Amino acid sequence: MPCLPQSGGCEKPFTDAFAEYLNRTEGTRYVHRECLDVADRQNAQPEALYIDSERSLQLVIERKSISWPVDYAHRHSNDHFVSDVFAEEMKSLPLDDL
């Protein structure tokens, strides 16, 4: 289900964009240091730690995804399930029969 937000792994590809924006607009030099939520799965942690070693700054990023309505992700996954079943059933049909 690649069109819905995924979680559970390092979210550096998503948090990098925000750090790059700050670097560009604020003149900082944040560099990714660690995926905090991956490093410590026993305790709730923000996603990422960035360090600007020239200015002795730290930046911690928490990323959230919001779905509306509340059951959107579940309904959307059902759409994918039905579509996959339908595509599998039609795979052996010749194009002329479609």
C-alpha cells in the first residue's frame, strides 16, 4: 500500500526535507545524526536527531500523518485488496475478451 504513509523504520527521507529547508532559509548546517525511534524502540521517541556542529545546535523532528475521515486508511487498504483480487482474476484473460 505505497500510497499511504508507512511507519516503523527510519523516516530520514521525510525529515531530511525539513532540515534542508531550515538550512537554506536559516543559514544552519543541520546534518542527520540518528533515527531516534529506531534506536530506542522501548520508549516513545521523536523520529530524527539533526546536529549543527558549527553552532552547537540540535534539532529533533517528530513527524505525524493525519488521515480523515478516521477510517480512511482502512477503507483505502480495502480498495487495494479488491483491486488486486480483480487484477489477478483478469490476468489470464486475452485482451480481446476484455
